[in-house]
Amino acid sequence: MRLPRVLFTRLPTDTRYPFAGQLPFSDSMPRPARTSLRNIETNVSLTENTGNMLIGESLGRILELDRLRSCRLNLTRLLALGWSAEHIRDEIHKHFDLVVFLMANAIREDFDLGDLADAVSALETDFMVFGIGMQDSLPPTLSTLPEGSQRLLHLFDKKALIFGVRGKETENWLHKVGLNRAKALGCPSLYVYPQNLLAVAPPSESSTATAIASGHLTNPSPRSRKLISLFRDTKSHYIMQDELLAVARACKGDERLYNDATGRVRTELCKPVLERILGSKIPFDNFWYFQNLDAWRVFCAQADFYLGDRFHGGIVAMQAGIPSIFIWNDQRARELTDFFALPNICVSDIGDAQAHDLADHLLTTQAFTEFRATYRQRLAIFERTLGEHGIRMDIDSRYSTSKKYNMRQIVPKAYQKLFRGFH
């Protein structure tokens, strides 16, 4: 049976120009190499937090699909360009067998998903949803959300083949408000390199280890000050995720600030800006900003551990095989770390600890034994859930946990009657 043609819809998964033309092969033009302020503004506007790239690439890396006839696309961008929901529906129906919605912390009071709900309402192609979650705890009623978001969640619950959410708290909340098909599957970014995640182990010598950090240094708060206090006596690199734009503006667009080829941000230009913002000395040895995930992973591989309050910054590090400690300050990060039994700590519990203290305390053999056991369970459920709909994961067979798949492959609705006898 032929492999499915899949449309992945998410915020742009790379710093590439928004799609405005033919559907297949819609990656479009590569980003500009020049690091002018205008180009930085354009690139940051497309990815915002570069952790979005990790979500956006995830299932495209690990599903068995027709790669020459699949692509990534932003449906709300098409609506903004003047496409009607019906036009989008018809074009998708012509070109694709399956739509995959890759979501993040979209269940929130300040985020109206009405435009996306319009597109999903018209959609006639099979679709799956993954990774959606709450930003913060909510009362057990849908009415706390904007009307457009309420409509979208009802559509996901009614129409999606898989309504995958990021963790148990989101699943429980959705069940309480009557959306009973929601299923906790985690963020799919954790399933891209299972061989590397399962091989992660404690650093051999934390007191002399090199660390990678990430956080919110352009947001002066106890949270950011706590992060920098952790690294006062630790050799460390800081990876920006969305702070580069604020620094570039403060540097008046000085093109020496950022090297697009290496990802290096000039410390002598960057550090004074951040120290003015925070009113504190910054301990990090070097600063980096990556617009390509492979470069980001390769860089992480040279360090000994990650410690930061950017969840996907820690997942990039684990994909590269280094252990991570996740600092959390809200439900979204706590829910994900708990779901996978990842080493984590609340900002308020850090106290006067230094980075190597947390590494000694949290990056233990026992912690990674628990993580590996939990991870294997989550991967098995994720793979089995896909398999129930005829979708296979294209991962190393040594780490595959599902041996038998439903014979029904994702096919155009016009042919689905032919496969009912195989259910």
C-alpha cells in the first residue's frame, strides 16, 4: 500500500518565508545570510521562540510517509493571504491524505484560535493533533477560553483521528469539560531520536563540567536572575531562543552582533545589553542563537549537561545525547517534565544552589533509570496509537515497540470503504 501524503501544519518550522504558492514542496526560499536588523526581525517573526522549530520538525522526521509529496504549511497564513477555508479544504483534499496539527501551549485565556477553527471546520481530509496543552491551570469550564479556541477544541474532539495532548493535566482538564477523546501522548519532539534519549547518562564530573543554559534574559524577573546566579562559578554557554531581536535592536542593528554561519553572538556586544536589562553581572562565557536544528544539536553535543528554563532547549540537548535539568515556573513545563519523568526543579526551590550542585543532586543514575522506564512506556503508547490508524514510525527497529499495525492505511475518503473489512 502506498505511503500517505502528509501535510504538517504548524508555525513555520524554519526561518523561511511564508508559503504563498503551490502546495507541494512549500518550504520556499531559504533565509537570508545577511544579519541586518531587518533580516533578524523577519526571521524571529517567523519562528518566535526557536523551540517552535523542534515541535514543527518532529513528526516529519519520524513518520513513514511519501516525502516527495508531503510538506509543511501554515494554514492561518493562507487565510491571511486571502484564501477561503473552502479553497484550503479543496486544495488539501487534492494533494494530501492526512493533515497533522502540531500544537503547543495553545489552551490559554489570551489566545484565540478562531482562524484555525475556521479552516479545521471546513476540512474534509483526515487529520491528527499532537502536543496541545495548557499554559496555566484553568477552572473546569471551557467558557474561560476565547470562543474561537472553544470551537477548535470541540472540532478536534469530534473530527480528529488522534487528539493528542501534551500531558495528564491537560488530558484531565479536557475530560472534565466534556472533551473525552483527548489522550496524553507528550510532545512529539521527544520521539525523534529515541536512541539518544535512552543513552543519556549523568555527567562524569559535574564540578568541572561545561554547561549549556537557556532562559529569558531580556525579561528582568526573579526567574532570570535566579538562572544567572546558578552559573556564577560554572563554565557555560548560553543559547538564546527569542532574545536576539531585543539585543539586536539595542545594538542598533550592528551586523557584527551575530554570525549566521556559526550561530555565534558576539559576547562583547551582547553581554552589556543583558547586564543593563537585568541590573546584574552575566556569568556566561559565550552566547549563541541557532536558526537550524542540526547546528543546534551538534553544538550541544560538546557540552556535559544542560540546565535551563526553556523546555525545548533541554530537549535539543537530550536529542544530542547530553543530560538535561529542566527549570519550571508554570504548568506547561512542569506537565511535560512530569509526563516523561525528566530531571526538573521549580524556580522557587533552587535557593542558593550552583549549577553543579543541581547536576549532582538531579542527574543521578536512579533518575535516568526512572526516565528510561517511563520513556519506553510513553514511546510504546505513542507508536501504538499511530499504528491503530495505519501510520508507522520510521525509527531504528531496535527502539520500535509496536510489532503489529492495523491494516487500514490513511487513504483518501473515496477509497476508505474498501478497507472496512480489515478493521
